[in-house]
Amino acid sequence: MAIKDRMSGNEAVAYAIKQVNPDVMPAFPITPSTEIPQLVSNYIANGEMDTEFIPVESEHSSMSATVGAESAGARSLTATSSCGLALMWEELLVAASNRLPLVLALVNRTLSGPININCDHSDSMGARDTGWIQIYAENNQEAYDNFIQAYPIAEDPRVHLPVMVCQDGFITSHAVQNILLEEDDKVKEFVGEYKPEEFLLNPGKPMAVGPYSVSNYAMEAKYNQEKAMENSGKVILEVAERFKKTFGRGFGFFEEYKTDDAEYIMLIMGSAAGTAKQAVDDLRAKGMKVGVLKLRVFRPFPADEIAKALSGCKAVAIMDRTESYNGHGGPLSSEVPAALFRNKVNIEAVSYIYGLAGRDFMVETAYEIFEELRDVVENGKKVKQHRYIGLRTREEQ
Amino acid sequence: MRTNGIEIRWHGRGGQGAKTAALLLADVCFKTGANVQGFPEYGPERMGAPITAFNRISKEEIRVHSNIYTPDLVVVVDETLLSSVDVTAGLKEDGAIIINTPKSVDEIKPLLKGYKGDVYTVDARTISVNALGKYFPNSPMLAAAVAVSEVMDKEAFITEMRTSYQHKFAKKPEVIEGNMKALTDTFTALGK
């Protein structure tokens, strides 16, 4: 029986970590993810779990130590945010290319500058091409559920890739809400025991990790890494199916909220999706056919599935909580239209930048966007394809 | 009201426990079976800086993650904020505001920019010092929020708070009775 409780997103992830009880957790504190290693340390000190916790002097070291521990054959993880992730950059690539199934609990926070501690997705989005699987959560429940699914995805022999489990800094990490927790033994059984096929601390089968690769081999290694990322899609869905059978809560690459007959769809990630769902209900009560496509899995990018899901609508608002500084929008604004184009789905698509550095995303913000989409379709309103929403001053048109 | 429940905004200064009060309210409402949300708004945190915290309490699932702009209830933990923060901004006309001050409602009203809803004052300092020997505005303001919002039954609140304090102050059991007295004294003072 699931246990009804109330927790913040950080508490929920720390609780999941306790239940999974991985072997090694090196970590360095950074707002707003600090509570995760702090709570895990408490659990260890209280004898509730026996993970080896390694306090390190920087995030460069925390990811290095996580890579080292995972290479040795230990189920490993770390947690971080923002500049902490930036300092791990080199090791993020090492973790993925060494095909290490470790897990990173990321609490999304903007990257400098101006220096700011609040949420946007610039940290994880900046790491989108490092070869990590990325899964995003709308609330504390999803942060918990996604963490439980992370190791079964990462460790699957068809995948062998690291997984970043993301949630919105402060908005979910520090908000206490109701949550359903699963029983320890059921979580442990779901995640299973880690049995690495090849690892360093295996005297009978010596191996090298991370050696120089000449050009004759390196490109094949990268090709195989890409194939693993492609394979992970199937595995993510299989694990989600098993999760649903075990715990009753279903997941996919994305959630389609009232999109079946929707004329206007907002494609959005993270906590803002919940707020957008409220806007959908309010606008539907007034007769407007709107829906939300909440993207959960950003890597691998479910391009064809997104194109199919959007094929029946008249217009989509593509919502980026980060800037790419390319003059055309954020990462979703590049990848979603590419998916639509390749699948020959010809609909209006307007890119919006919202919520940078903690700028609040309100139900009214979502109304405004849906109404603008309708204006574009019904009245031929010309809008810039790269729009900012929620600015203190009106954007120059 | 969006969440078919109640939305509360707390104004305090860093270190006074407005955030803790919001989280405690979420906690105690959760125990009565409600859907709850309790969260702070973080800025550059420092002692004494104005801070805001929020609660949504509802029978239905809470999906909105924005701050609260049209609260049903505002709780002001420090009356000196009245001169610098627009505490009644967006506050519903049929809502209420509670201010921690030794002043009377009539003395406070002119500072509220013509707010037409219900105004309550609670002298949390006197209540806290009498009950605890120290000034912690948290418990009186929490009790006032429960009494004014009627978000939960007062007896259930008292029972749950005792359990909560027993847990929270497991190593300082001597402060439990004082905190309980601060809660009930606030109910008495408000006459609610």
C-alpha cells in the first residue's frame, strides 16, 4: 500500500535515494539542491541506509568520484544545480561516453549571469548534448517516481547511459505538497540489484576505462553511444509500463492533457505544465479547445511522437525556459519545428521564452499565450516567431 | 478560487519564521486529509529582509505552481512591513488580513490603503512572551490563520499541533506547553 505523506521535492528525491540505497554518493552542496545530500547524510548517520557518502571539494570532484565509483562497479549518484552542473561539464561527457549508468538528481536553477538562485532550465538544457538521458518532473510526486525509474533505465544492457532526473528549483524542490510514497521493499524490488557486466574491481577480468581512442575506433564508439540513446526510448517506455503495473502511476515520453480535440496546444516542461493544465481547464470551461503536451523525456528526444501528437492541432506554443542566444528561441524551439518539418506536419508554431531566472509563470500567462495562438490562426495576427512572455516591460515588436 | 480551497499569503522578515509557519500550516492541514501546498519565495536571503511564503489548501489536487496574487487571507508577521510592502495587493474584498501588532483594528486600518475586507490584529509578542517567556511570533500567527480562515477544525488543530510539537521539540520538551498555550491564548484573544 502506498503511504500518503507530504514532502518537498528535495525531500521526495532524498527519500527515493534512501529506499534505493545506492552504493556511493559523492556530493558538493549548491542551492537549491543542497537538501538532497544533506538529507541523505542524515539518513546515513541515523543508520537508515548504508550508502558510502563522500564529501568532496567541488562538483568537478563529485562527478569525477561518481564516475570512478560507477566504473569500479558500484551503483552511484550525485546531486547538483546550476553552476555545479557547469563545473561537472567535462565529467558529464566522460560518464556518458564511458557508458556508465549513474544517476544525477538535478534541481534546475539558472546559470550565471546575472547571478540568481531561482529556476530555469539553462543548466540541464546546456548539458543536452552531453549524452545523458534527461527526464523532467512537474511536481514532487514525479520527481520521486522518476528517480525510482532512473536506475532500471540506465542499467539496462541495451542502454548503459547516465540519467539526469530533473525538477524545478524552489518551485518543486522547496514546495511541500501531498505525495504517495511506495513501500521500501517494493521500491527495492522494482529497482533490483545492480549486477554490472564489466567493472574495474573485478580481478578475474581486468579492463581499462577511458583510454585514448585512435580515430580508427573513436567514431564507432560515438556511433554506439548514439545507438544506445536511441535504444533507451524503448527501455524508458518498458520501465514506465512496469512502474504502472507495480505502482499504478503511468508515464510516457510526454503527457497529453486534453489534447485529443485541441486546436491549440502548449508544449511545456516541468512545474509550469501544472499551471498550464489549470489554464486549459479554465479556457475549456469557456469553450476554447486547448491542451497541454507536457514533455517528460527530453533526451532521447521523442521527435516523431511529438509530431504525431501535434498533427491534429492548428497551432502550438513551444515553451522554452532557457535561452539559446541564437536569435530564434530556445532548444525546444529548434527541435520541435525540426520534428514537425520531418514529419510533414504543417501547423503554426510560435516559440516563447518564459520563466527565466525564476520569473513566475502564472495561469494568466498561459491564457495570454493560448489567446495569441487563436489570434494567429483566426485573425492572421502576425507575431514574431521568437517571443518573450512575462517581461516587466513590453517586448519590442 | 482556483483550487477550490483557500489561498494564503504570508509576509514576514527573514528569521521570523513566516516560511516555517506556512510549512507548519501545510503540515497540519495535510493531517486532516486536505491537499496542501506550502512554499516560500526566495530572494537574496538575509535576516530581516522582507520574505513571502504561500499556502494553497484544497479538497482537490493542486496543480498551480505560481505564487499567489489574489489571496483569500494575508498574514503579516511583522507590522513594520506595512510601510514598505503592499500587503493587501490583490487581497480579495471578501477575504481577510491578520496583522501582528499590539494596536487595535481601528488604529491599523488607516495603514491598509482602504482595504474593505475583514481586519484582525493579534498581539503575538505579548501572547508569546506570556506563554513562552520569549518572542516567537510563529505559533500565535499560525493559530490566528487557522481561526480566521476556518481552514480546519480548531480542536483537530490543537490535537495535531501537540503531536507536531512533540516531534519537533523532542529534545526540548519544556517548550511544548508554552507553544500550546500560545495557540490557545491566540484563539481566546481573537474571540474566534
